Amino acid sequence: MQRGIDIPGYEIKNEEEKDFQLDLLRKVMGSVQDNIVVIDRSMRIVMSNWKNCDSVPARDKQGHPYCYSCLMKRSTPCEPCYMLEVLTTGRCRKYEIEDPLDGKTKSVELSPIFDDGHNVVMVVRHSKDISERKKVESVLKMRECQHAAVARLGQQGLSGEELNRLMEEAVRLVARTLGVEYCRIMRQEKTGNSVMIAGVGWEDDKEDEDSKVLQDDSRNILCYTLYSGEPAVVMDRETKERFSGYSLLRDHGLVSGMDVLIGRKDRPFGTLSVHTAQSRVFTEDDIHFMQSVANVLAESITRRENEEDLQRYTRELESSTELKVLFTDILTHDLLNPANIIRGFTEELLILEDDKEKARLLEKVHRNNERLIEMMESAAKFIKLESVSDVKFEEQDIVQIMERAIRSLRDDIQKKGITLVFNPVSKCIANVNPLMEEVFINLLSNAIKYSPENERIIASIQDLGDECRIQVTDFGPGISNQDKPMIFERFKRADKGSVKGSGLGLAIVKRIVDLHNGKAGVDDNPLSRGSIFWVSLKKA
């Protein structure tokens, strides 16, 4: 055992104290798991905890070897030499190296030892294995890069990036993030072919064996991914026998690869794959990253398809609207004008004709022509109402609107000898559109049609606090319970015997009331036969 260290200018009172301090220092160093050596100014190791450094051969531990030969496996001092720097400046030095003794990443700290004259006489070299920490840092950095790549791609997808450009950006991002030479997106065609639509590293290999008709073979890595919906990983020689399609990669000198599915298993778009000439073991994090990118692409593809469907539907709707406008114009001009001319001539002929049989035939023509005019006017009104989504409202007295509707139907009322009783409240103010008069006209007109001659019709308006309820009560044949649910639908009519109609009157009522956020319905007349048609509207 070394008995002492010759340190100029540094004295120890006696040998016993010196031996005690050296023995204590060795014990302290021996308890430390990291490698610690003490190096003098001649760069020789004067003390160390060798037992914790198995990577140093036993013969190199004998005597006082040079630090660069023992620790760095060199015949000359290192360039640059941090040991000389500490001996010269007296300042600590920290750095990281790949240790030539075991190939692990080490953190090295050099600390000076001073004598009484503040001169550096020795340096303590503390070497700590940080390879695991660096590995974790590398994984965390890789995850951060992967998350950033997915976020960036997702933002581009949401911003409406053109799909082909988005896929080109995706393969570049994936290749750069995973540090691989090859990345590609393969699209499955309806014919069974698989075609590359974006790629990095494959620019000269667009026509490869994967672009041929796919065989339903689980040994083909691309087929396996498409049909199983699960990621497929090729790692060096371990899985060459598993995937026959791997010959393509082997022909290009590639030894590792990974495929993930884009889209759903039952409706796949294709695959996203990476390949490399390095022997690479892809981790679960790598697989999750790839699948996240594939999911972003699948979402963007679905969004584009939905947008195309919406645009197609919009075009169809615009075409349908144009047809409605055209049909309305035909009804109100091309068809209604001739019908009105027929009306005028038949009314004139009915006045002039004395022959009863001819008069009867003319009356039949007139009646059916009136029905035709009513149908065309109702259809035109309904078509216009169907396209209305926003109406302007103003405060109006419902009583006055009902009175105008009654006056417009006075001739029809008198012709059938009907007694119309109107019992309004003093006032009922609601926010309505002028279209509301059409509602009351339709309800009163229906009651007149289906009431026997010389019968009563009761119109009433009730104030229900925050609502106005308008009712038209007739004493006609009534409506069966099975007809009530459908009577406000267009072209649906209850069986009214000889009374004919277009089936649009109540549909028009329902549409106008809906535009006012009101309600419409029908009840049985509790006083006798007949029905009560009602409408409720919010008061102003």
C-alpha cells in the first residue's frame, strides 16, 4: 500500500495522521458507486476506487498509470485535455463523453485540489454513468417531436389544406421525425390494386410489386395491415419468413419497416408505412405516433368526402329550387291564365244559355275549372312557403285579421246560407306576418266546404294569458281519429264524400303557423257533429 504522497509545500504533522487520512479517503471513495480517481500533475492516477470499475483490466490498475492510457485507451494525452485545463485554471470542468472502456455515455466532473499556497496539486475525476438518463431523454425528445408533428399535421388538416399536399407533408414529417429513409402512403383501389400516392425515398419506384393486384395473403405485410386492421412491423431478419411481401424491401436493402392502417378496417383507405436500411426495433411509441398520423389523415379524408357530398347535395338542392321556381311560374302564368279565361267564358255562357241540359254541362265545366284554379293557387302558395325560412313580424290585432278573412269569404257564406258567429275578445295582439290572414281564410273555407247548407260556423278568439287561441268550429261530418294525425300533411285528405279539394289548404296552414313558432291542431266538436280547428300564437 502506498504510504504517502509527495506534495511540495504541503506538510502533514506525522505519518500516523497521514495514513489515517489516506485510509479514510479510500473508505469514502470505496463507498461511492461511481468511478472516482485522483490524478496528480504528471497525469498519473495516485488513488481510485478501482473495484467499482470492472471495465479497466487488472494489469492497468497496477502502479500509477497515466490517466489517458488507463481511462481513455490512448498512448498520448487527449486533445483537448480538460485535465490540463483544470490544473492550469483551477476551475472545475464538466463534460459528457462516450466512455471508450464500456461504450456508455458518462458525465465527467473534474475538481481541483489546492495546497496551502492555493496551487492546484491534484485533480479529482468523478465519472457517472448517465446512459439510461440519456436514453430516457432521447425517448422523451422523440415523443415531443412526434406529438408536435401530429399537432402540426392536425392543424393543417383542419385549416382545409388540399388533400394531396397534406399527404405529401405527412410522409415528410413522419420520415423526418422517425429518422427513416423511406415513407409512403398506399391507397387501396376498388379493383384490388394498391397505388402509392405520396412517398419519400420511393420516387423512382412507383411501379413496384405492391402496385400489382393484392393477393389475399396474410404473409404480405400490406395485405396483413389492410385485412387485420392492426399495425405490422418488420424487424431485421426476424420476420422475413412471416411476410412474403418483404422481398420488395430486401431487394432495396431495407431491413426494418412498419405499416399502419388509414381508415376503418371495414372501409380502409390504404396504409401508411416507413422503412429503413438500419436494423431498427420500432417501439410502441413509434407505432402510436404512426397510427396518430394515419388517424389525422383518415379524418381529413372523411371531411373531404363529406364536403364533396355536401357540395353535391347543394347543387342538387339548387337545381331542385330552380325547378320549383320554374314550376311555380308555370302554375301562376302559363296554366292559371287559360283557366281564368275559361272561367270568364263559362260564367258568360251560363247567363246566356236557356237550354237546361246545356246549362247543366256548363255548370259542371265551371265547377271543375274552379277546382282546378283553386288547386293551382294552393300549389303555388305552398311551393313559395316551402322555400321561406325567415319572415318579418309586426304587432297586429288578431281580431282584425279574422274580420278581414270573414269579409273576403262573405259571398261563399251567403251562397250556402251559413250563419257565421264570431265572438272575439276585445283585442289580442301578437307578432305576426300578413301571411296569417291566409291561415284564417283556409280554416274558414274548409268549414264552409264541409258544412251542410243553412248550418252554423263559430269563429272565436280566446286570450290564454301569454297566448291567443283562434278556433273555427263547424257542424259537418267531422274527422276520424285515424285521419287527424295526417290531415295537416300535404296531399293528405280525410274522406269527405263528395267534397273535393287539393289537400294543400291545411298544409299551408301548418307551414305558416310553424313559421310563427305556433301550433295548429284539430279536435272533435263536443256540442255536436263536426270539428274544431285551432291555432295558438304567442302574444306580443
